[in-house]
Amino acid sequence: MQDILSAICDPTRRAALALLWGGGEHCVCELMVRLDASQSRMSRHMKVLREAGLVLDRRDAQWVRYRRNPDLAPEFAAAIDAVLAAERVPERKVA
């Protein structure tokens, strides 16, 4: 669990995970554009997510494509679902 929590503590990694969590595959170049990140930075972020077991990668010619790990333990997937859902909730103003 510590690896997963460490992996999702970064906002760019959470944003990348949100893009992948709905399904489908994305290459680093697509993630770079969507998240306004350099290739090296995005590749490093995806490596962290892969090493934590949250995403899988596959080589497609010169591209590396990433997708959600379908074999992630249900309790870890639920934790990611909760974190991503909490990010979508607008912050409340404190009076």
C-alpha cells in the first residue's frame, strides 16, 4: 500500500492515472500533451505508476502505451477510485 500511496501523491501522476482509469491506452506523447509535461518528466511519472503496479505498459513500435492494470487487487482499485473521485469534488469555501 505504501508504494501506491507514494505513487499517487504527485498531482501529475494522479492526473495521468485519471486519464487511464476510465479505460483505453495512452502513449507518453498523448499524456504529455494532455498534462503539459515534458517527455522525460512524463516517462518518469509513468515508471513510478508502473512500478507501483497501477498501470501496465506495452511497446508499440517506437511508442510505449500505458493502461490501467486490470489485475490490481480490488481493495487497491477502490482506494484509487476514492482518491480520483475526491479530486473531482469542488472545494468548499470556509466561511
